[in-house]
Amino acid sequence: MFTVHWSLVSPDSSGAALFALWPAPMNDDVCFRDAGFTDFGDADEAWDANAEGLLSRLLAEMSMHGEPRLVSAALEQPQPWFRSLFRKPDVFNLRDQISLPIQWDQLPDCVVEFGEAGVSLRTGQGHHIFWITLPRRLRDAFPALVHTVAGPHPVLKTDLRWDKLVGAERQNNAMQQTRDEVRRSG
């Protein structure tokens, strides 16, 4: 059964918070297994459709905080070498920018900010997980957001050993980014 898991990963002294949201069952993943997750299974067409719906609802909810803006380097569509002599490559659309780093761990993380309030979404490292940063004033609303984006699917709060999925350096970078966003938003 398709389920939606979430957890508070880390608050910081500014009151901003880093949350994780992910669908399950997921393909077996050593990082998730090491972190203590156990709901693994093979994805099929129905799972893919449910995951697409989850992303659509997540983007709709997060866009309520402002226009989405890609702040990481844009992934470019491949093109034959001879075309690169005459034009710049096209970039993938925002949805693909978010999804591709979930599928391939060799791609850089995708970071999207929504408005100027300190709300952001990060994906990457080949894990089907959405890292969501919220400022202090929105932090307590996250459980309700999860139930909205889950749609008809069950929701489970699942705490994991986050150091296995997000290294200290990445976690510190994400929280520094959050503090910077909070300062910019006043």
C-alpha cells in the first residue's frame, strides 16, 4: 500500500526546521535500510502514478508561499555535440529538475525556494525523499501539510537515523540556507 512518511529532521536555533517527506514502499536502498527504514518493495505503474500525484500536491501546497524559483544549477537537456556549437542546451522544466536527482545520485541536488519566506524544497543523492525547510512561523503547520499532500494515502510519522541519509555537512548547509532565507524575508 502506498504510504507517505514524514519526520522532523532537525530544528535550529533560529527556529527554522528541516523536514523529510517520502513515499513507501520504496525500492530497497542501503542508506534507508541503515537509517532504520524497513518498508521496501518494487515500484510499479500505480506506485509511479501515486508518487507523481504526491509531487504535484506538494508543489501546489508549497507554491502557496510564493512562486517557485530554482536556486541550484539548472540541469540541461543532452544534445548532440554539433548543436552545442550553435546554441545553448535547453534546461529541464522545474518538475524534472526536482525528479531527476531523486533517480540518479550522480546529479547535483535540486533546491527550489518558494517566495521569500524561507520555504524551500531539496532533492538529491538518488533518494526518493523531499527535504523541506520551513521558517519558525510555519513549522507547526507541517503535519497538516503532509496530510494534504498525501491525498488519499495513509500518513506515518517515521523517525530515522538521519545521519545515515543526510551527512552533517549537508544538514549544516541546509540549515545555513534556511537561516539565510529567514534573514532575507525579514
